[in-house]
Amino acid sequence: MEEEGRVRGSPLPAGGEGLGANSHLAVGAPGTARGPLLAAAEVLALDDEEDDLEVFSKDTSLAEVNSFSPSEPISPSSVINQYKFEDGPELRDLFITVDDPESHITAIETFITYRVVTKTCRGEFDSSEYEVRRRYQDFLWLKSKLEEAHPTLIIPPLPEKFIMKGMVERFSDEFIETRRKALHKFLNRIADHPTLTFNEDFKIFLTAQAWELSSHRKQGPGLLSRMGQTIRAVASSVRGAVKNRPEMFTEMNNYMETFSQKINLLHKIAHRIYKEEKDYFNEMKEYGPIHTLWSASEEDIADSLKGIASCIDRCCKATEKRMAELSENLLPVLHEYVLYSEIFMGVLKRRDQIQGELDSKADALANNKTEKDLFSEEIGKLEDKVEHANNALKADWDRWKQNMQWEMRSTFTNVAENNLRYFEE
């Protein structure tokens, strides 16, 4: 079950929420000496690529202060247990599952569809359970409709359509499963959102059959409407920064710029660690059989060589398990928040665009007294629009930041706990 957004806990100091100094990712395998991934949270300048691991200092303004007494040892699990969920599963009224990927091959293209199963007790739904199949383009359509309807809300990210060549095959089982998990998380984040969950396009996405969804998609804004939106966005960017942007949104912008730098660097380091672990694992796999063969020709030390081979085999299994935990639990979370940082900067730009329209009308009114009544009416509507956009973004910002703090803390605590088990093994 997706528990995001349903936590209560002490907020972290501004500037470094979620990147706590007490969360560590130990690097390396048994018998190797490698440094921590996450020691605190201030990015330092990098002289070369090998300095990537030394990126955080002990700046406590950007790290969480441990609220527990140092005299009382705490397990990583107990840190997570301090968070109480405001509403449990019994209070949820919308459950979504994305599963059963299916390949479709036509004369024009090859694509994957996923089964989307929805169970609900909401009165606005005609049935309590729905099952539809959706392809990636349908998810993209839903995301664009949510952004159109709620320009200053933080829409959850989707996995990218394209992947780096040579990293993984597009139709490999690994890629399809990774995408399925991301799509599942995307829909459940929307379902848990207090506003997005009641969006009409979201309901249609969950309930309409393929032909119904196709028909509904054709009713979207026409080309000229989309061009008008693009032109207004370009015009807004050309005008530059808005004149009277509230300080709160400037602080949000600065926060997200710093957050983006940190999360991108963490993402890069985590991938490097995973690659090193994979290389180490592949080398270690060869040594076990070598020692076993060696023992057949050395009777005096045969038992010792077999013991070494057995030890290497156990290390291989422990390393493989750790790699799986990194790829399934750490890398997807870091990547999602890399995408979140990009999304949030877009949300801020859209908010500024709305205020830019208001500033433009105010300037026009100051220079054209003859049409005062007309401009005054338009300015009144724009002022309401700006106020609505500001309130929506402020509420979503607080909610998103709390979710991010909890998920980052939970993720790195789990990584630390898994590392402890790994080295014990």
C-alpha cells in the first residue's frame, strides 16, 4: 500500500529536509574499505570525477539533528516506527493496482499495455471495481490533463519514455517491470492526493474502456489552443522575472535549486556504487569455482580451499541480495525525486506566468486610463487567479515536502539497515 503523504512527524530544519546526517549508505563488500554515501548534506565543489563521494560536509543546518538520547541505542527500524499514520487502510476509498504487462505487435509499432485494476467505494463511481488496459501514451495523456487542470499543483512524475541506449533493452523483462512499478506508484500518488484524486480525467482513465478513452482524448484542446498556451508561456519567459513575486516563492525556488543539485549527485553516486558492486560480484563469482578446482589437486590444503570457496559463495549471495535492494529500493526513489525537482521548477514557472499576466494588465491600466473599467474587471479576475494559484502551490508544497522528508528518511534508514545485515553476513 502506498503510505505517502500520510505521516505525522517533526519537520526537519529548512534547507535540507530528508537528507539526514544519521542515514548512511556504506559502500563496498566485505573486506573492502569504501566511504559512506550520505554523511550530511552540503554539496562541495568537485575537482574531478573521483571526488564525487566527498560531496557532503557536517553542516548541521542542512542535516537533521538526532532527537534521541545518545545513551539509548536505536535500531533503524525504531526510527521509522516513530511516525504515525493519520489514516490507515480502512480510511482509503480508492485502491489501484498496475500489473500484467502484455506485449502488442502490429504492422506499425510494438508496445506494452498494463492492466489497471481499481477498487473503490466512492459514490461518484458507477461500480466498485474496474479493470482496463492502458499503454504508456495513456499515462502521458493523464499527466498532461492534470497539469492543464491544476497548473500549480505538483503532479507526480512518470518514468521517461526513452532510455539511454545500451543501458537496458526497452522490452526486456527488467525494463518492463521497472516501468510497471513506476506507473503503479504514479497512479497511487494521484489517488492519495487530496485534490488530484477527484479529477474527472483521472476517473475516466481508471474506468473507460479503450475506445471510450480514445474518444475522450480527441475532445481535448485543439492545435490553436495549445499554440496559444505555448505562446503565452514563451512571452512570459521573455519578460523575465515577475515584479512582485512573494518572498515565499523565491525561497521555494532557491530550495529546489539546491535540492536538485543534491538529489542529482546522490543519484549519480548511487549508480556508481551499484556498478562497482556489480563488477565486484562478477569477479567474485569466478573465484569460488577456481578454489574448488584447486582443492582437487592439493590434497594437503583441500579442506581449506573448499572452505574458502564456500565463503566466497556466501559472499556472492549476500552481494547479489544487496544489489537487488539497491536497484529496487534506493535507485528508483532517488530517480523519482530527480524528476520531482524538474517538475517543481516547472510548477514555479507556471505560477510566475499567471502573476506575469496580472503584472502586464496592471501596467496596461496605468498607461491607458480610457479603458479603466475594462482593465479593472480583467485585473480583478487575474488577482483571484493568482491568489488561487498561490494557495494551491503553498498547500501542495507543504504536503510534498513532508512526504519527501519521510520517504527519504525511510529509504536511507532501510539502506543502512540492509548494509548492517550485509556486512554481518
